[in-house]
Amino acid sequence: MNVRRLIPVAAVTGAVLLGLTACSSPDGSAHKNGGKLDVVASFYPMQFLAERIGGEHVEVTSLTKPGVEPHDLELTYRQIGGLSDADLILYLKGIQPAVDEAVKLSEAPHTLDATTLTTLEDHGTEVGGHDHGGDEHGHDEHAHEHEGDGAGADPHIWLDPVRYAEVAEGVGKSLEKTDPDHAADYRENTDALVAELGALDTAYRTGLKNTETRTFITTHSAFGYLAERYGLTQEGIAGIDPEAEPSPARISKLHSIAEKEKVTTVFFETLASDKTARTVARDTGLRTDVLDPLEGITEASEGDDYIEVMKSNLAALRTALGAK
């Protein structure tokens, strides 16, 4: 992940001004897509919410094309300029620096940062525990929580169905406020999605209740919230950055952890290189499998949408952890 790769401020500002001139409708009216709300989503987890909750009343455009690693996204001038013309911009601060910068400078009237809709925590290479300590939701009582501001915190909130449901509620309310004429439909769609996410949470809670081990190794530490929620321990080969190179000391530690905790599998993901994961697996005699962080849906994804891929992730975890 190249978190420092930002489009220069002058370029963003110029593109925004161009967008105001070239993209706005002559009469300044909104809803240019045949009466539909023009919603811009930063990447797939935000796109999924906008499409499911907005339904037939929205036209959703994602800034991140399928197959593109979202952390490294570089925006085009057209994308930047179009932000000022959107009816609603839905993004998640801390995942895509280029998007954060462009949204800040766009001065778009309606933006929603998903990190303001739930709590964020600091996660490193190891999260969770070998029991179900913490509060009734499986949270680590010692974790550092942040309300709204995602600076320095783990942004992968969508991988926890409970937190994702909180975000869904907020997106629904934002759509109701932006387009009150269809508020009832947005509320109905939100309730349906939250119910699905509740069922997904139940499936994870039940499916991971009794396992031979509680520890899993993954390419990078994207699954901290999921680990906390279900009383697991995530051991990341790298940290939050999916492309960071692990140190020799970290590799050595993973060897010891794998033996001590009876780890069976090293997980890699669909949008990042699996080279390091396969090397660790070979050196430790472990299997490899996919645990998808759901930053994008491609033909390689084990499912067509968020719900399906999360169910595939659960099946992979149950196998790796020896669920009974």
C-alpha cells in the first residue's frame, strides 16, 4: 500500500473547479440521472451499502474499479471533478488517501464518512484472544476506541457485521435526509439489510463458537474487528499495510505461534500478492487458503456480493480453525 501517494493539492483543486464548471447542470438542479440520486462511493463496501439501501432511487458510481487495490487508488481528473456534482459522496476515511484529499477539497454539499457512524480501534499484527473475554460483543476491553476520527485507527470496519450494520443505519438516514421523498423506501431497505447482517453475525457467532484453535495467520491485519467480535486471534504477516514486508523476527515469531497454537492455515487475499503468504506456509508446513477482505469484487471472489463472500470467509475460517 502506498499510503503517501496523493494527488497534488493544486491538481485536485483545479479538477474540482473544472468539475464545477463543466459538470453542473445549467439550472443547478440535482438528481440528473432520470430523477435518481447521483451517489459516488469510494470503494466496494460503500458501493454495496449505497446500492442495497438506495435501491431503484439511486445511481451509484464507484471510484474504485473491480480488481483495483483500493489503498493505491489514483483518481482521474474526471473523477475528482465529478465529486462536486454528486448528490451524495459515501467514503471511508483512512483507506484511500487520494479520496480523502479529493473529498476534503471538493466542498461537496453532501458527504458521509463511514468512520463517523461507528467506533474505530487501533489494531496491529495481533488482535483478539483465545477466549471470549471483553464485553458481551466480544470486544477487547483494553482496545483503544475512537469516535469518528479515523486517524491512527484500523479502518476495516466492514469486516465486522455488527459495525457494518451500524454504518448501514447511518447511510440509510443520510439517504432519507438527502431524498426525503423516498425516505420510507430507504428505511425499509435499511431494515432488510440490517436484518441480513444480523443473521450473518449469528452465523459467525454460532459457527466459530467451538474450534480446535482460535488463531489464524493472514497476509495483512485487515481482520482485527472480526477477530475481536468472535473471540479469535489474528496474526498478520504484515500490519495494516497489505504490501509491507515482514521482518525476519516477525517470520520467526509466526513459526513459533503456528506450532504453539496449532495453526493449520495461512490466508492470503484476492487483490494482493500471495508470495509472502505462500513462503510462510511452505516454511511452516501449513496450508494456504483465501480470506477475502472484501475491498473489491472480481471474478476470483468466492461470491457475487458482500453477504456471499462473508459466508465463504466463514466456511474458510471454520475449516482452518477446526470448527466442531
